[in-house]
Amino acid sequence: MKITLLQTDIIWGQPEANLAHLDHLLEGVGECDLIVLPEMFTTGFDTNPETVADDEGLALKWMRNTVRQRNCALAGSVATKVGENYYNRMYFVSPDLLLASYDKHHLFTYGHEQEAFTPGHRRVVIPYRGARILLQVCYDLRFPVFSRNRGDYDLAIYVANWPEARKKVWKTLLQARALENMAYVCGVNRVGIDGKGFVYRGDSMIFSPKGKKLADA
């Protein structure tokens, strides 16, 4: 499986501008099986979902159009409203337009995410082109029991907005999750500066089940 890690800056709170920027970046991406985007790739990690939630499904429509054109899958999270609740929802859209979603379970308490978003409780593993893929979002990385491999997945994907100040934790835990679960681990983080002044340096990576670094941005 060929995976593209789309490590990108995110324009704060501007979904249309971010999707246009992604379209531009994708022009330089060749054939692959899966493209992974950062956490909240249309807005940045904003804990005021009433202003950024994708009520009209703009991101999902864009993902479906993109996979149809490129014949590959797309994965990434967006702020989503369902009824009266907001979720940090990770979507996985395959070329046949089958949709899987995972709602972030461990909300980032230091950023007060739990005050605005509802946690998901369902663990999601999906089959795709011969691999079983576990979906995870950012802060989930710090909780090894939740991602424990029960013999049910081959690859874990973490999408994130993980600040530069905690870069060592990000790198170390990605490798640890690969080693302890004997599975491939892919982590995709953003770059740039968000609307709150936090700096992000990316460090998107893929590790083998033996902890060997296969990709490092």
C-alpha cells in the first residue's frame, strides 16, 4: 500500500480556502492508495465548534469528489454537528465511496475540547485493499489501552494538530504504538501557526511493526 502524508498548513477557520489549498497540493501527488490529512483539516483545531462545525457536509462532499477522481482513499477529521452534539469526527472515504467514521474518544482536556465536543465510544477498524486500518485522532495517541491490537488491525492512523512544544512525545509515542501492537503506525500532523498562536512543525511519520521509521516529514 502506498500512503501519502499530506502535511500542510491550515488557514484558521476558513474551510473553502483550506480545501482550495488542498486541491493545489494534490496536483503534485502521484498515484497512491491512501491520502491522510491532519486533524480538523478544514479549520484548524478550534474548540468553538458552533463557529466551525461542518453542518453542510462541505468536507465530506470534497472528500467524495476527490477519491472519485483519484481512485484512492482519503482520511482526516473535521468538526461535525449531529443533532445538538458536536464531534471531532474522522472520515475514511474509499474510492467506491464507502464511508467509515470515527469520533475522537479522548478529548483534549488541556485545550478544553471536552467542554464543547462529545466523545465517541466506538472503536473503528475498517478493511481497505488488503489491510485492516484502525482510525485514531490526536490525543488518542496518549492512551495505549484504547489502541491495543486485538489481532484486528494491521495499520493504525493518527491524524493530529500536535504542537511543536510536545514534538518529542509525538515521535516517541508513534513508535511505541507500532512496537507494542506489532502493527504499522501512520501519524499525520499539520505545520504552521494556528489562530491561537500555537506552532506546529509536522513530523508526520510512518513506522513499521518493528519500530523502523519508513517515512519522516
